[in-house]
Amino acid sequence: MNGIIGMTELLMATKLNKDQRQYLNLTAQSADSLLKLINDILDFSKIEAGKLQLDHHEFDLRDSVGDTLQALAFRAAEKELELAYQVQSNVPDCLVGDVGRLRQILVNLVGNALKFTHQGEVVVDVRLDSITRKQASLHFLVRDTGIGIAPEQERLIFESFTQAESSTTRTYGGTGLGLAISFQLVQLMNGRIWVESRLGHGSTFHFSAFFGLGTESSAAARAAPESLHSLRVLVIDDSETNRTILKEILGNWEMDPVLAEGGAEGLEILESADRQGASARIQLVLLDAMMPGMDGLEVAGRIAELLGANPPRILMLSSAGAPLAPDALKDLGIERALTKPVKQSDLLDAITRTFGTATRDEAAVGLGLSPRPEHVPPMKVLLAEDGRVNQMVAIKLLEDRGH
């Protein structure tokens, strides 16, 4: 599979006509599906044999959930779905558990939600059930606005090789193993999993799990610098869910959030605040890129026209499928674009860098990935590999980076 996927990626980087690129895209999708099937069968076999063990270590919950959902963001963008997550403020961030298996459960549940949702949103919510000096019980919810599940099928979907309808595999693909594996993993975490659904109105998958408590020193849970307290932030987003989540995050950092559900309302708020003087003026705008009527780039242009010499700073929130050109952002006065669903640590780092405020991990932020870092000279690399396909993939990747 490594050879198939690697060679396909190399071939897709060459000059192709439209039909060839389409065929290779289908090859890559088929290879990814087969890889997932292989992994599911291996995991299921380990579970059935009682050989699957959890690997416990410390991890940061908020960043881990954010990283997991950002890996699925492109799939959400392809279907024009909102993908968001919220970790309630009383949930401890530094936990001890198997973060890899937690991510696997979330990928299964969120992946299913994206597959069976054609419009609307998929939202992950993490809540605290109970906490002691040594451990916490967390309640995870994955809510979608998809096709829903019939009541008589709800108890069957966690069984092996089972999907809600016989036609589901033909229409949507899949093996019927993802939920069965998630069911077993949740049990290993001393929790339980269940679903609430209305046919045609969406589903909410719930699961609980126990985790040990870590040292609580994560970047994601840290407070904003005092210099940013009371910062007036305007959130312009057509999604009520996103506005609610950002309002809570900014409030936890002791900032002063103001909400607008579209560009026109946001411009009115900015103009009104500017007329009231310095104390009421908006200092930062969090702007959704994709909105009906007036998109984020148009709103940013109107802000520059409206407020001229004293505009607020602007951070753009864009979907994974809609990258924005840096030159276009700079021309509109946009400081930076963040990919949705935005991680709390990334958002705070972007705000602190925008206002020139130091953070504890400032040196690690904003280091963009490049094909080969400038300080690394081209090297002669000895590759010891007996697989011919692996040789070809590795050599091409190294040569593309100048080695």
C-alpha cells in the first residue's frame, strides 16, 4: 500500500491531462479506502483476540481534538459543511490516556457524520462528566445535520460489518467496522457509546471515557496576556455555532467579543463603534471567509474603505478547501488566515503575534513548512532500502527537496 500510494502521489505531481488526473484521483481514493479497510480489519482482529492494549501517556486535549478535526477539514470543505468543535472551559486540558485511540474514535464518528451529511454542520462538543484528584470522566458528542438513523436500526449499527441499510454500502461506501471498533475502544476506556437520532433530521453520537490527570501545563489552555484583556473583538460569521464557540473562547481569555451574523451587520457595528470613540472602537475582527451575500474578502475591502486611516486588525478564518493568496490578504489589510476549525492555541498565538505581545511559545509559532529549510544545504543522502518501489518514492522526494 505504501508503494501504491507513494507512486500515485509522485505521478500526480507530474504534467497530466484532465482525464489522467481524474483517473489518478480515483486511484488515490481507492488506495486510501483499501488502507482504511486493512487497518480496520487488523484492529478488529486484535480486539477479538484480546491483544489490543491502550498506550497511556500525557497529551493536550484541545490541541489533539483540533488536530484531528483539521485533518478532516478538507472533506468538510468539499461538501461545503461547517466543521467545528468546542471543549467546555471546565474540562482539564492535560490528560493521561491513549490519544491515538481517542483520535481513531473521533475520526470514525466525525468521518461518518461528514459522509451522511449533505448540508449544515458537524460539531464536536467535549464536556466534563466528573472529576477526582486522579482522573476525569469526559463526555464527547458528535452532532450532525445529516440523514439520521431509523429507531429500529440504532441498536444494530455498533455490530460488526453492519450498516443501517443494505443500500448504504453501495451509496456511501464503508465496511461497517468503524462503529464496531469504536464501541470496543470506548469499552477499553471504561466508557460507553450510544446514539440519539431522528430520521431526516441528523444524529448525535455520544461516548464517555476515563482519563488520568496530567500536569496541566499545555499551551492550549493558557490565559491570554494581560495586555489583551478587554480587547474588543468583532466576530463576523454566518454560522451561529461558530459565533457561540468563539464568543466563549474569547470570553475565557477576558476579551470583549461582539457578534455579527454577516458582513452587512458587521460593517454597521464597526461604523457605530467608531463613531462612539476610542473606548468603544473594535480593535480586532475575526472574519469568516465564506459567507452568503458578502464574502470575507469583500467585507475586508469595505472595512478598509469605511475606516480608512484607523482600521481594526483582521484575522481571516477560511475552510481547508479555499486557500487564500498571501498577496490578496495583504492588500486588504488582513494580518493572517487561519484554517477552520481553528485550534484555540493557534488562535491565541495569532492574536498575540498580531498585537506584538510575547507568548511562552512564540519561537515555535509561525514557522511555515518549506520544501527545504534555507539553513539546510543540499546533501548527499545514502538510502538503504531493499524495496524497489520504496527506493523510487524516497529518491524522488529527496530530489524534489534539492538533495
